[in-house]
Amino acid sequence: MLSYAAKQALEGQEVIILNISKAVISGARKSTIARAKVKLTTRTLASQDKGPKHPRRPETYAKRALRGMLPHKIPKGKNAYKRVKIYTDIPEEYSDKQYQKISTADASKLKCRYMLLEELSKEIGGA
């Protein structure tokens, strides 16, 4: 789903993702959590205020993953990154609008194990 959003943002479209906590991460639960916890061990020995900030909430985790799919260091990528909005639930301003569900991002098509982004967030200390 995030790769689809990145592609649409690069093409110039505004992308709004709702209910990101219900997004699916493919792979075994144990290895997915272990990989995320290893990333959390990266730190700085200097001031902790300057150190790497590790996303733990579902929307910030997804936003960071999306940033990795975009050329965020050049203006085209920066503008595409700004065109994507990610929400954990449905805000009131979008409650009465029509939604477009991405058919290629359906979890029923997966033949492997998967877990929800919400579950991963709880495991690594997010909300």
C-alpha cells in the first residue's frame, strides 16, 4: 500500500491514507518484531537529543517507511513526501467522503504470515 502511495505522490497526486494501524506487514511475526527491535538499539553516545529518532507510533513508522521509497533528498521527492498524509483513524473532515480501497493491497492475497502495524507498534513501545 505504501509503495502505491509513493508512486501516486511522485506522479503529483495528493494521497491520504486512513486507518494505517490496520496496515499489514508481511513476514513472520517473530522476525518482524526482532528486526524492528534491532533498529531501536541504534543510538548516539553524545547528546540523546541529537540522536536518531526511532518511530514507534503506526503513522510515524509508516511515514518513515514511505520516505525510504521516495528520493527525499531532491525537490521532486520532498514535494511528493509532503503530498502524502497518513492518519491512524478517520478524522472528522474525511468521515463523509468517498474512499478508494486499493485492491492490490489486500491481505487475503498474501500466502505468507503477516501482522498488523498496530501490533508491531505495541511490541516496540508505541501507542
